[in-house]
Amino acid sequence: GTDQLNYPTGVFVDVNGNIYVADQNNHRIQLFNAGSTKGVTVAGNGTAGNSFFQLNFPTSVFVDAYGNVYVADAGNHRIQKWVSGARSVTTVAGSAIGMPGSSNSNLSNPQGLFVDKNENVYVADAGNHRIMFFLKDSVKFGIPFAGGRGVGTASNQLNAPAGIVVDAYANMYIVDRGNNRIQRWKAFDSTGVTIAGNANGSGGSGQNQLQFLLHWLLAIKVLYMWPTQETTVFNNLL
């Protein structure tokens, strides 16, 4: 129903308080207008598939300043863009027909995304253990911005990254899920720095350890909205 969800995995709140939810097992993005408990489907049609208007286990959603809806369509290994006010959908990263790959023009099980003010797209390419950067309208060619050196715990590696936020200085905050840590990757650096969790990737319940990182994904989204509150945000979670 319009007031129900099935395994929601991603959320985005716009400046007006409207809530967008990646309703994964219903293969759709639901919009809950501020103050409403009834959702409206704004992407996908509720049935898994790889046509332009379908989604296959979406994991994350991002809405830009123009109201365009970007979706990490994980099961189709692509990023889809629903243009605001139009009945058009485009693939902005990955394979339009839903095929995985490891080249710079492909994705594998993308889990998170971020869109900057210039409409460039950053993707947490979990299956390839990297963060990919796609310039606006450059679907064929992405650039590895972090990781991409095989799975591992070294400072230049990632393990199934699940989310990303980019600040005004182009620094990336990465949910390095398989390594149970949060990495901050400064612009143009070749390595990241662990700012939460253990640098060696070990998980646990100690004060310097992380185990289940979905709430950290929400934390770095909060950091994106209030970029001056880095210390407050992370201290409140530790």
C-alpha cells in the first residue's frame, strides 16, 4: 500500500522536509511529502526489471537542487535519473541494460551515490570495492576516485563501500562497510584516513569499533546537510 514499505535501505530528505525512500523489495522510490504518511511512487513501478522505467532492488536515492531523482539501481548495476517534471529516465552511470562489470564504464552492485552541485555523480561501487566519479552526461567513462585496488584493509583500499557524501571541498566520506570503518578521502589523495572504526577493518562493540554501518550512512548524510558539525555528529554516535 501507499503507507507501506518492504525493506527500505536508503532515505533522502530535501530542503522542504519531503522524504524519499528506496523501498528495496518493492522495487520503487516512494516520496512522502512533509507531514504525510501516504507515499507516492516517483521512480520504478513496483515490479523488478531492467527497462528504463523499472528498478531492481534499489538501495539509495539522491535528489538534486532541481528535483531530479537519482537512484542506485543495485540489481541492474546502474544509476538511473528521473528528470523532474518529465516522464523521462536516463542511465547516468553503469550499463543501461543492467549488466555488471569492472571497467571504468561499468558498475557492480552500486550501493550508494552522491550528486554534487554541478550534477556530477559519485557512486559507491560495492562489487568493485571503489568509488567511481562520473562527470555530468559522461555515462560511458567513469573515473576511480577511491579504492579500486582490490578488496583489502590498506589505506588505499575499500571493501564493499555502501555510501558516500562529498563536502564543499570535494572531500569524500565513505562508509567502508566490509571494513567496518568510515574513511575520509581528501580531494585528489590516493589514500584515505579512518575517522571512525578501526583502520585494520576489525569490527566489534568497543568504543573505537563499528559493526553495523547503516546508521553511519545516515550520519554522513547529516554531515552533508550541516558540514560544520563534523565533531558533533561523530561524537554523538561514538
